[in-house]
Amino acid sequence: MLNFIKKKIEKSRQKRTFKEYDYVVKSFQIAEDRIGKIDYAAWLHPFENPKIFTDDDIRFYKKIVQKGAMAIDIGAHTGDTTLPMALAAGKEGLILALEPNQYVYKILEKNASLNKDSTNIVPLCFAATSEDGEFTFNYSDASFCNGGFLSQNKNKKHGHDFTLKVKGVNLERYLFENYKDDLSRLKLIKVDAEGYDAQILRSIPKIINDYKPNLIVECYKRLTLEERNELYDVIEGYGYDIFYLENFEKNGEKKKIEKKNMTAQRHFDILAIIK
């Protein structure tokens, strides 16, 4: 009991106290495509969940990201989804990884520098927003492990009381200015933005309409019914069929999501494939 109380007090102290955390590089063996050893910079933030990488991760992304393809990871965090995505696309591919939080971005940047024989990751320290500017994001602890543009959500009871100024960029304009020649090989956009996903998808209409990439999108646990329906309508409005990602990730099963299912689970991930 005493140890439990001590741990709780320490967790509360860590939540309220700012500290910039370092990383440790861990290695994993990947047999798929004879990739072999890969390295990953694991963030030492106490609220960061441990990450592992397996052949199944690579096989999953190979279903939707071919060799040499381009993909965009919006809300990349440390790069734990960016890395398997990049391994699927290979060195000849191109993965843009967006992370506006300057503290976790340093870890993402390190991960982009690793595994150069097998990947091509370009880290970008900005958020995808409708207009360029500076914005205030909310985080659940003083060292900014987990958070996002939560002020834009209707549910204000998010418990993310620590604020951080971040840079926002109109992604569509940025892509046409800097990667116009690569967009023809865009196969996937992944969005994990703590409830801001619909607004991001709305801000890149020409990218989605012209290149029709697969979409992986989070249905955030605190979204209201109105916001869940809005997210569904935005994705379907672009001409996509909408499926549960978990089923497809595990066994390739495409279990379709109807609008009425958007409240069936509190939190889930979506795979959207053009009709």
C-alpha cells in the first residue's frame, strides 16, 4: 500500500513538473523482406508507452503502401507508426512525418536519421492546420507527452491542462510547393490528431480528390455524437468506403462501418479505401 501511494505521488509530481527527456536506441529483428536489424529511439518520458516492432507491422503496411510509395503521417509522435510505414515503402519511398511538439519532435528527428539503408523519412515540425500560424495545443502533462489541438473539440473536459505553442502550416499548400512531383505516388495519409482529424481532412481537399490515397484516421474517444457523424461525413464525402482498421490489421478482414456504428465503440481507428 505504501509503495502504491509513493508511486502515485511520484506520478503526480512528474505530471506537474517540466523535464526534457532523452531517448535510448533499441534494436529489433525484422525478417520480412530480409530487412534484418532495425533501430528505434525510444523516448524516456515516463508516460510514454513502450513500443515494439514486428514482421506483422511491416506486412500490414505493405497491404496499403507499396515499395517506392509516398505516405504522410500526421501526428507522428516519436515515429512509432512512421517507421513500419517507411520500411514497407523502402528506401526508394518517401514518408513525410508531421509532429508539431518540439520536445517529441527531437525523438522523431532521431528516428528519421536511423535505418537509412531501409527507409526515407522526412520529419516536419509543424501541425496540419487550415491556415499558417502559431497555435496553442493542450497536453496532459507539463513535459508534453500526449496532446493536440483540443481547444477545437466540443468536449472541453479533456483534462489536458498544459499548453504549448506550436507552428501550424496549411499542408495542401505546403505539399504542392515542395512535393508536387512526388504526389502521384501518394498511397496513404494517416491522421492521429486527438479529435482534430476531420478538420485536417477538410483542409486538404485537392490532395485527396486528385490522388485518392488510402486513409487511416482516429475516431477520438472524447468526440461528441455530432463530431463523430461529421468525421464520417467528411470521409464518405470524399468517396471512400469506411472500415474498422483493427480487423484489417489483424486478419485482412474489411468490416464496414456505417454511420450508425460511429458510437458503437468509444475509441477506434478507421481505414478508408476509395470506392
